[in-house]
Amino acid sequence: MKHALKTTAMALMLITLTAQAQHKRPQQQPSEKYATAVTGTNYEGYAFNEEFETDITVENQAGRFTLSTEDIAILEKLLQKKIAKLNHSHNHQASMDCQLIDEHLEKYKRQYIGFINYDGDKVVWVNFVRDSRFDKLLIYEIPNIKGGCSNFFSVKVNMDHRIVYDLEVNDPGDVVYTKPAVKRKYRRVSRPK
């Protein structure tokens, strides 16, 4: 009798827990609201929409735009054609740990942010990361990383004039990741002493 009661109680508890789990709604992650995963021939990454808050800016910035998958496909073709010429100096790419960007472009995860300049041109800032330690983070934020040489770099692409420019490759050295500061919703008010 005790065994039957114990079994019945366990079954009821299991049914209750299962019912509670089914009624819980999954929380929406920030990535689902601000970033979309994109993949194509020899590239994958995340496109952040115009509502994503970032400290990244471009020259003569007038606003933001959300990239379409077609925008990204065009941008990637431009990168394939023009990155070798832009990377002619091979800055911070002289060792085995720091390989040539243009020879290994397909191995980088990307982050895309779209801007509009005062001339109305679409300018896209693209961040490239070749370090699997950051893979899960890339959909949530633009990581601030120092060091790591050519494992981390960024470029800008003017979509209207088909120009790839402003290549910035990280300095050599140990990889140092700085978490972004937590943004406060409300203005901080100082208290009198």
C-alpha cells in the first residue's frame, strides 16, 4: 500500500512539473530582437538591425538601416574581390598565429551593422572574428577585443559606390575582452552630501 501511494504521488508530481514546464513561455533573447543569423557561400554571421544600440559609428553618419540578405550577398562579393588589394600591407599578419586575412576570409564569423551617411549612401561596418571562444557572444553584442592580431578585424563598405575601405586589424598580443558597460535605463541623479 505504501509503495502504491508513493508511486502515485511521484506520478502526480511528474505530471504537475511537466504541465508547468509546458506553460512557461520562453524568454525572448536580445539576439532575437536585434540580430538575424545569415549564411551564404563562404560566410556566416549576424546582421544587426537599425534598433540595435551600438557605440560603432561611421563618418558623416546620418542614421541607420537594416541590411537585407541581398545587401549582405552583394557586400560579400565585394569583399571577396577587393579585400586582397585593401590588405596589401598585411598589417599584423606576419606570424603563424596571425594569418593573412585575404587567404582565410571564409573562416571568420561576421557582424554587420548598417548606417546611412549624409549623402544618403548605405555604409556597412563589418566585424570579423576568428576565435571560437566568442562564437556564442556574437549574436548578442559587438565584442570589444584588444590583441589577437588578424584573428580580429573590421572594414567598412559603401554599398552605393561599391567601395571597401578602412581596414582595421587588431594589434598582436594576448586577446583581452572587455565586457560592455551595463546601460542604465534612467539618468543617474546625484545625491547631495
